Amino acid sequence: MSDKKTIQLDVSIMGQPYKLSCKEGEDFALLNAVNYLNDKMCAIRDAAKIKGTDRIAVMAALGLATELLATKSPEGPLSGLSMAEVKQKMLEMNADLDQALTPQEKLF
């Protein structure tokens, strides 16, 4: 059993406040992850002029998943691609998301 107590952190991602919980002593790693995610999401927002936090979050998640898979398997789905090619694939995925989500925006 762990004797560490749970603590709460107030953070901001793309200007939105969040209250996160973690075990005592894990706060530094969590804050690093928050900063990394915030930087990725802001870069996507600024570079691609994507509207909607949900789309930005999906694009950031795809980018982070790609990074994770690349570290797990050198022969992953994007192995051998240059960073420019990976970015192009992400732009294509964003276009697919736009096409799929645009009709839903008209519902609200």
C-alpha cells in the first residue's frame, strides 16, 4: 500500500482552468505533462488556425500518441517518415476530422 496522500493541483491548459489530483511527490511530473500538453495544443492552435478546443485536443493526442508509439516500436506506423511527412499526415487527419465534424456543428 502507498502511504502517499492525494493532493490537488490547479493548472491551466490553453487558458482553461483544471483541478487535477495526483499522489504526493508526483506533482512535478504532472506539471511537466501539463506544460508539455499546453505547449503542443497552443502550437497546433497557432499554426493550423484550428477552431475548437476539442479538435485541438484530438490533434495533440494524435501527435502525442505518435511520439509514444515511436518510442515503443522503431517499426511503428509512422516509422521512416520525416517530421514534415508526419506533420502532413496530421494535417490530413485534421481535414478528415473537419469533414466528419462539420455537419455536427450545424446541429447545435
